[in-house]
Amino acid sequence: MNIEVNPFIMLEGTAREAISFYQESLGAKLLFMQTVGEGPADQENAPLSDEEKARIAHSVLRIGDTTMFVADLEPGQTRQTGNGLNLCISTSDADTSGQLYNVLKEGGQVDIELGPAYFSPAYGMVTDRFGVTFQIFTKRQQ
């Protein structure tokens, strides 16, 4: 049996903007994207506005060896913020960690300043402008 677990980011109407941001900041490759309007909708019983049709129903991004999903919540759903789940980006050098940390913190907030820690030469945590928390972890060189 093969099981895969993927991070899935749910946003309130800003998924398209977040996808572009992750493409620019993290080098994400967009593998698939479908809007609500492109999916099978019951327009007769539940007509959608143009804004609702433009929301992202599902997208698949590839960042390095990781597949990540990003979508908008359905109209009426509310995003609940918490710190129980976040994304950890591991790099092999402090310069790369610094670049990722700096671009992700723009418009967001610093949770832990990037710096040396007993387990990493450069570790930090930021919450980006979409409310997604990233840990930036630099692996120790052997």
C-alpha cells in the first residue's frame, strides 16, 4: 500500500494570489488548477456569481520533491487560524534559508527570527501574508 500525505492550504478567495506568490518565492511549479466555474456545478438549483466561479476549486503545486494543494474555501465557509499545522522547508545551506525566510516574511509576520539554533545553523519561523506558517530549517552539514 502506498500512502501520500500532502499539505493542503485553504484560503478565503486569495488562492490564485497565493499560488503566484509561491511560484515566485519558492519556485513552485503549477501542475494543475481548476476554478469552481470549470467544475461540475448545479447552476439551475444553485447559480454562482462570477466571483464564485473564479475561485480556485483545486490546484496542485510542486515545490522541490513536495506536492502541495492550494484552494479557496467554498462560499460561506470560514477559515479558522491555528498553529497546529505548518509547513517546514528544509534547505542544505543558510543562504537559501535566508532568501526563503526574507521573501515569505514580506507582508507577513516573523514568529521566530532566523538564526542559529542548537539543531540547525539557520532556523526561523514566519507566517506569510496568507496566514500560512512556515518553519525554515537548515540541515547541518555532515
